[in-house]
Amino acid sequence: MIGVSVHLPSALRPGYPVRTERLLLRPLTVDDVDALLAYRSRPDVCRYVPFEPMTREVIDQRLATAWANTELTDEGQALTLGIQLAGTGDLVGDVVLFWHSREHGGGEIGWVVNPDFGGHGYATEAAHALLRLGFDELGLHRIIARIDERNEPSAKLAQRLGMRQEARLVHNELFKGEWSTELDFAMLADEWPAYRGAPDSRGARTVRD
Ligand SMILES: CC(C)(COP(=O)(O)OP(=O)(O)OC[C@H]1O[C@@H](n2cnc3c(N)ncnc32)[C@H](O)[C@@H]1OP(=O)(O)O)[C@@H](O)C(=O)NCCC(=O)NCCS
């Protein structure tokens, strides 16, 4: 049998903060509760994400459990990092990297930004840093993003990162009481070097690529 030579991902233990041009990515803490509540409690922010608007209690509980994770040591884990502006210290959102499969080198990314801080490219810059962690440090083979078709800002973000749209799953999920059409985006480790530079409109793919 002909096989391919693969290097299986082993673990991701970032040094914090993870620095980008304008941002510091770092684990969330109890000091972030008010900033998290400011956007994670908003129905408009939660329209196309799996969670419902959060209360302070729910945020406290997440901080003590899932969000307390600071590294990825096995498949099935997720790493959520706060997006902090290096200039002002404001926490403006958060990003998540899921490690789905060790054997297949599969991961997934997601993003949420406080609308008060939207339109500056912060989510794109933070998600780009997550791709770097996923490909360059964890050694993933393939990273995906799954987006409701109606969530245009999110689909544009995936394109800005250089992710390829691979699928459009028509009405595949009953999501918050309505049929959702899911757009599946992906990037392979082989494709990442072309997009490793700072993300901007020059690096964006079009949907047809
Ligand atoms: C999805 C979401 C993060 C997108 O927010 P956003 O502000 O559009 O994303 P960014 O922070 O990357 O900013 C990009 C915008 O800033 C502009 N921009 C300004 N300076 C920029 C820079 N230096 N780099 C990149 N973009 C920049 C871009 O042109 C773009 O605006 P446009 O769409 O009008 O062209 C936000 O809508 C959100 O949090 N939604 C709720 C949660 C959600 O749905 N998450 C996704 C689930 S799949």
C-alpha cells in the first residue's frame, strides 16, 4: 500500500500573550467578565453562533471551565483566547481554535467581536494568528470554518484569511428555529504559506477560487 508521510500534531502550548501587529491574544480571566458581557449578552452578536445571549453567571461558569484551558494537548479540546488591543488594553472579542482530530490533523476556528469594535480588521487579525498557531505550532493539516450563509461579515472574514469555500449545505440544520444554509470554508497546511503574511484585501480569495 502506498502511504503519505505525515507528521501528527502533538500539542499547542503558546507563550502568552500571542502578539500580532495591533493585538494581544491571551486566555480570558475573571477580570474580563464585564467586557465579555458587553458583547456576548447581545442577541445580534449571538444570531449566528451556537450559544444564546449569555448572562454574567454563564460567563462566570465558562471562565471556570472551558475558557480556563490555556493549551491543546489532545483532540477534542478547544482553546479560547481573548482579543485585547495592544494600544488601549480593551478586550474587544475572542477567538477559538478547536482540535478535532489528531489522526486527520483537523481543526476549526471561530470568532466573535464586540460590534463597538467592528470594522477595524481586529477579528481578521486575531483569526489569522489562530491559523498560524494551528498550522505552524500545532502542526494541523486542515483548518475549517463553518458559517451561516446569512452571516456575510463572517464569510467575508474567512475569504480575507484566504480560506477556500468548499461547500454550501442548503438548509442542513434547523438553527435557532430557522433552516440554516451552511458555508464550509477550509485551508490546508500546504496553502497556508501563501497567506502567512499579514492579512489584508490583497490576500483575499474570491468565492470562485
Ligand atoms: C463576524 C465578525 C467577527 C466580523 O466582524 P468585522 O468587524 O466585519 O471583522 P473584522 O474585525 O475582521 O473587520 C473587518 C472589516 O473591517 C475593515 N477593515 C478596516 N481595517 C482593516 C484592516 N486593517 N484589516 C482588515 N480589515 C479591515 C474591513 O474592510 C472589513 O469591513 P467590510 O466588511 O465593511 O469590508 C462580527 O460580525 C461578529 O462578531 N459577529 C457575531 C459573531 C459571529 O457571527 N461570529 C461568527 C460565527 S461563524
